[in-house]
Amino acid sequence: MKADTERLLEVLQNIIENAIKYGSGKKIGISISKEEDCVLITVENTGEVLPAEELPHLFDSFYRGSNAGSQEGSGLGLYICRKLMHKMNGDVFLKQEENLFSVTVVVGMAN
């Protein structure tokens, strides 16, 4: 993979911590796959369904989803993750299907 190992670990740690903090505790899964010229690392968790209109804002700085409740946090985690991945020519995106929430990190392959 073509990435700053320390920063990639920071991104993955944040995403896994979010899965633990905001998930239901019933399921957390991590998968790795290769697609064309990149590696996809996906973290899935079950939990409260967020309104669709909130999803595009989860990468905004200081934005916290309605599922944050009394959990501590600043709303910067996913924002920082995306910024770090963009600096490494990668990306991070999320999707929600029913009660399954997934965050995928896209990491470029080394030449």
C-alpha cells in the first residue's frame, strides 16, 4: 500500500473507536479487499439508524450525528480521517443500510 503508516493507523483507530462508541455492540466487522489499483479497508457496525440527511455532514468539522447522545466527542474524527486520507491520495466514505453502518478507507497501491 502507498500510505503513511502512522497516519493510516490513526485513521483506522478513529473509525474503529467510532464503531465501538456509536454502535450497538452487537456486531463490528473489519474486511480488507483489493480493487483495481487500491486497497479497501471497511469497518462495519450495527447501531442506531441515522437520518439520511445527516450522512453527508458526518465528514464536516465539528458535526456530530444525532446518535452521539451523551457520548463525549468534538465532531472532528471523521473530518480529520478524510483530510489525512486525501493527503495520502486516498479517501474515506460511508454508507448505511438498514441498521448496518460502514466506513471504507481507500488506500492506493504502491507502484
